[in-house]
Amino acid sequence: MSARPEPGPGILEIRPYVGGKGGHLPGRVHKLSSNESALGPSPAALEAYARAAATLSVYPDGGYGGLRPAIAERHGLDAGRIVCGAGSDEILAHLAHAYLRPGDEAIHSAHGFTIYRLITLAEGASAIAAPERNLTSDVDAILASVSPLTRIVFIANPNNPTGTYIPGAELRRLHAGLRPDILLVIDAAYGEYVEASDYETGASLVASSENVVMTRTFSKVHALAALRLGWAFCPAHIADVVNRLRLPFNLTTPTIEAGIAALGDVAHVEASLAHNAVWRARITEELSGLGLEVTPSAANFVLAKFPSEPGRTASEADAFLNQRGIYLRRVTDYGLDNHLRMTVASEDANREALAALRAFLAAP
Ligand SMILES: Cc1ncc(COP(=O)(O)O)c(C=O)c1O
């Protein structure tokens, strides 16, 4: 017998998630470390949030009021198969809890979003990293990593922190190669930002199969990260499972109302996407011009590899930027020791970050 309560298997292997720096620091800072939106939320979402203050004494609608129909309409999906969560993180965790048992395996790509590993370990299951090719998910490597113990494959498309994506045809090839009892989770948190014509969010794979879920978020293009709002489009039997697991009031009324209003402000989303496209290209070009190795990004951030010579490394660049109130994201927890990830931010923040990097790399 243990002398004190002990957590379940795997839980103490979890290294708690560390978010991007700069969010709550005093003074004038530029935070380009958490892939937040450059333009902020829709004014309509802010108004709806404020209006909801009048209803704070009343429990929220556990079925999310008009939010599911609004998501369904905007994305052309069946509202009955949409579940919402306090961030897409919450839904990912419910999926892991529902479909992984101790000893099972879940696969993620080598530089896949870190949450997949955390939620897998939390179930006493093993997180299997499939090698990537050119910092991009590799369908053949993922399929080669499948074992009789595999229960879930997580794929972020585009992926964070690499910004790379695989085309819809590759997603379908991945699905076709998986046993039907393996759940394929397609995390399209950055799906709105992709411009490539061969990209697919995964919604049609969900609609035509029993073992695919697509997750999305309001934290990125809708700029509501602080409200914690995500959703998933699922086969009916999986929506039913997540609805049993989620707590009854997992979304607040201000969140539901702001979400509905954000979906309605199509012009704001378009402005946000236009800003992202312009600055993503510009940041990519300028960082490449500085001699950094930039990974082509389909999302709202750019990953850059620094030279290995002393005085030019990512860690020294990070310290140099931090002294000037500029915060990019170190990605050592992804095994990318000499890279920094730069979120596409406001024009001011982008210009200042690029100027600081220019000064850093120009120093003798
Ligand atoms: C790939 C990916 N998926 C999911 C999330 C989580 O989003 P949410 O804020 O909806 O929990 C993030 C957040 O950075 C992400 O990068």
C-alpha cells in the first residue's frame, strides 16, 4: 500500500505544457509566441460578449444555444455531429480518454503538436512519434508506425510548430491505410489560413467514414483564444461518446454568444486572412533574406532555423529579442533546438521583430 494517493500510470511522465512567453509581462511587449490572431476579435464578438454580462447568474445552455447550428451552417456540416469544447484541447483530451486504454499506442508525427503526447500519457498509453520528411508529416512513416496496439493517429494539418501541411489526397491515403478500429484525428486548428488548392480540412473524410474526427478552434482566425472555444465534427457514434464525457456546462454563455457573432462577421475573418497572407509571405522572404532556413508555412506563423555558429543561434537571438520586449517562440520542447517560431502579428510587431532580427544577425 502506498503512503499517499498515487496518480495513474503515465501521469508523472507528463511535462506540463508551457505556453509562449510575453503574454502577461508589464510594459510594451510584442508577443509573437502563441500563434494568436494579428487583428484581434470581431467587434461584433466583443459586443456579444459584453451583452452576455446581463445573464451571468443563469447557467449556460448545455447544448450551446445557437452555436452548433451557426458552425454547421458556416461550414456546411450536420449540426448533430458537432461537439464543442473549452478549446479544441478539451475535445482532444476527451477523445484520448475515450479511445485509449493503458498500454495502448497513439501516433503523432515527430514534430506534431505537443498536446497529443500529453493527453496520450495521461491515459497510461504510449505516444509513438512517426518520423517526418522535410518537417512534414509523412504518411508512409505514420502507417509504418502502426502496431496492433495503435488506437489513435493524431495529425495536425497544418502542423504547429512547423507550419507544413499534407494535401487532401495524402490524408485520404493515410485513412485508407488504417484499420477501421483506429481513430484518425485531423486537427485543422489552422485550416482557415491554408491557401493551397490541394488542401482539405478533413470534413469530407469525417462525413464518409466511421473513424475520423476533425477538430477546429476559435482561438486562431476568430481571435477568441482567451474564451476557450473549439469544436469537432465527428461520426454520430463518436459525437455521442464525447457528449457523455464532457461536463454539462463546458462552455460559458459569453463564449457561446461571442462565438456565434464571430462566425457571422465574415468580413473580419477575410481581413484577418488577407493580413496573414501578406505578412506570412513577407516574413518568409525577409527571414530567408537574412540567411535563416525558413520552412514554408501554410498557417499564421513561420518556423526559422538559425546558424549554429556562436553569436547567431536561436537561443541567443531569443535573448536579444526578449531584451527588446519582443517574444518569439523557442521550440526546444519539440526537439527543434536551433529554431524560433514567429507568429504573424500586427504590422508594427512584425516590423519591429524583423528589424531586431536584422540587427541581431548583422552584429559583428
Ligand atoms: C495544432 C493545434 N491544435 C490545437 C490547438 C489548441 O487550440 P485551442 O485553443 O482550441 O485549445 C493549438 C493551439 O495552439 C494548435 O496549435
